Amino acid sequence: MAVFEDFLKLDIRVGEIVRAEPFEKARKPAYKLWVDFGEELGIKKSSAQITQCYTLEDLPGKQVLAVVNFPPRQVADIQSEVLVLGTYSDQGVVLITPDLPVQKGDKLG
């Protein structure tokens, strides 16, 4: 069972998707995302299996929450640097987003 101290180890921040492309080399349908976390962290890459709920046109400008302190993970031909968060819902993966616009890099607290 996880304890509260485990949760505190996660650095979860708000980023803004600035670029999205098809990820044709992924085993499951996915997009390549470039997410801007502001001055401190900059732009990070990620792979996201969100093709059932989002088109490429939906994504630029969308704010999302992501874990930014996991080690990078090689996914096919990209180095995924952050884990963009979403829920596994009946319609597919739905991104976790702030209810109101916030600053890039804001921490979940």
C-alpha cells in the first residue's frame, strides 16, 4: 500500500501542449507531444495514447498535468521525458486538465 510520503515524491506540474504529431512507430495508437512547463523546466516530450478522445488539432494550447520527475523512458523512437496524466475511461484516455487557466509549471498541491 502506498503511503502519503510516496505521493510527496511525485513532482506533478501543469504544462501546455505546444506541438502534437502522430506516433506511427508506437505499438498502440498514440501521439507524440511536446509540453511546455515554463522557464524552470522548458519543453518536454511525451507519448500519449489519447487518440480515441482527441485529434491532433484539439491538443495545441491545452493545459495538462504531468509527472515531471520520473526517469526518461524510451518509447519506440522518442525519449518520453514526462508522464502526461489521464483517466482510463469508457471512451478512451481522457486528459487531466486544470479547471481554470494557470501558469505553466504550477505544481499540484
